[in-house]
Amino acid sequence: MISLADARDVADVARLLWLDTHGDEPAQESADAFEATLAQWWVAHQDSHLAFVARVDAKIVGMAWVALVARVPRPGATSRLSADIQSVFVRPEHRGQGIGSALVEAASDHAMLLGSQRVTVCSGRRAVPIYERLGFESSRQLLQRRPM
């Protein structure tokens, strides 16, 4: 079951984020310390970042975030919005069951319902075919500049 997460889910979502990045950075804080960090961040960003979670037997096993970005208004289009899918993660024992795809679909659909004109994602190479199956495609107009 896919649903929009709320503050009651912060501990489970923090654990998923911690599992997804554990070992990637040299100075990792503990999972418990990260939970407190995420709880504070969540309050500060609740209007711009929404988490969707997948539950199996009432346990959260996956997540996908959507970051909403207000765009500069234009004449006739004063409420412009873009969205970016971020931090998609499914516990390894639940992968291959369509959970990640369902999470991305839910997050993308929600962003479009809110009026987003586009939904983007920065993906690892292995996940590109999955995103393409979900309707994402490369664009020559969407460029990025990395720190020099």
C-alpha cells in the first residue's frame, strides 16, 4: 500500500534513508541521531518535500520523495511548479515486486495533481530503464552544471 507519509513515519523513513546511504560517507551519524536530524528537517521542509511510503503488513519497506519547486510566474501562468523525484529506496528483501515503481508513480502523479509542469529525476545508471518504463525520457533542454 502506497501513502503519503507524515511526521509519525519519520523514524521509519529515517531508517530507510540511513540504510540507503550507510557507508557512503566517511563520518556517518548513527541511525538514531539521523532520526532527530530528519525530524527537524521535515518540519522545516514539509511544504516543499513530500515523502511517499510503501507498507507491507503495516511495515514501511520503501519510500520516494518529491521535491516541489515554485517557478517564476509568467503572464497568464502565475502558479508554476516543477517537481523532482528524490531518494527512492526499497528494502532489498522487497525489491523486484514493483514497489519502487509504484512509489515513483504515486509521487509523480501527486506532483502533477498539484500543478507541476514537469517531474524530473536524477537516476543511477541501473535505474534508468525503470524510469523510462514509467514515462521519463531524456531531454536536451534539461541541463545541469556541476561544481567546478
